[in-house]
Amino acid sequence: MILEHADIRIDPQKRDAFEEAILRGVTTVIAPSKGFLGYKVRRSIESPGRYILTIRWATVEDHMVGFRASDRFAQWRAIVGPYFVQPPVVEHLELISPTA
Amino acid sequence: MILEHADIRIDPQKRDAFEEAILRGVTTVIAPSKGFLGYKVRRSIESPGRYILTIRWATVEDHMVGFRASDRFAQWRAIVGPYFVQPPVVEHLELISPTA
């Protein structure tokens, strides 16, 4: 299992609409993808307009090939892309601390 | 519950020593603090030397006052600070997606 970690910046004035859109986009477009294991959306307390989206995938390939090379990626970006004020910074993380 | 989110950059050549230090620092110095609820350390797959430390705290004050204003903060920085190649970017996040 790996974690997709996306650092997202939006116009904070569009907060309510963005929050509805990202939850809808993940649950309707990303969640049905092979290897999708769960997600969280978190809002920064100190930086209005900053969000961290984390998605658990079985493998990096499930995200980068299975999802990103599919039609679903364009659907996802159509839902959330209009809110981005800069390209999200997306990386994959592996856990090094104990899982307990 | 809120999440402390620290984006950390180190010299990737010191990876093994840093990973030992951060796990030791969290478990011995931070974990005994009031309001500490758990933590994870994750390593970036794409960016050697980038780590995301997340700590669950009962409140922001437990982190920023209870921990940071205590002697423990200096102890923590003595353990991990020498590895940082730039100041960590630390913010607090609140969950907006369903917990289920």
C-alpha cells in the first residue's frame, strides 16, 4: 500500500464549492478505480485555500497508469481542476513508522 | 482531533540515520506529551530526502503550547534538527471527508 499525497491550492473564497466538488470527484470518479483503498481530504487551519488530499492505493501503478491513463482522470480534472490556482504537487509516500 | 502536518527535507545521504532519529524522537520525546494521539512518518518515493511527519493531537494548543513551549521541544529539535536542510513546513489540518 502506498499513499498518494496531493498538496492543493484554491481560491479560499470558493471554499464551499470546492469542498463539495472534491468529495464528489473522489467518491464518484476515483473510488471505482482498481487499487483504490480509501481517501481523506483535509483543510489547512493556517493557510486558507490549502488542502491535502491523500489516497491509499494498492500500488503506484494503480494510480499513475490505471487511473491517470484512463478516461476517469479527465473527468476528475473537469470537476476539481477549475478551482486550482496552481498545479497540485503530487507525490507518493511509503510508511516507515510502525503500523500499530 | 487535528493533524499536525510537517513537510521535512533532509540530505538523502543521511537517510538511515535520520529515520532512526525521527522514530526515536517522536516515541521518546513527543509521544509522552498531553494530547498526543498517534503519529506516522512517511518517505517520499519521488523526492529522496522528503518526509511527511503527521501527528494526531487532541487540539492545536496541545501541540503549539503544551509541546512547543515545553522543554521537550528543544530535546526533539536536538535529535532531528541536525538533519534538516531547510526549516520544516508545519501546519495543522482538519478532516473534511467522512471518517468512515
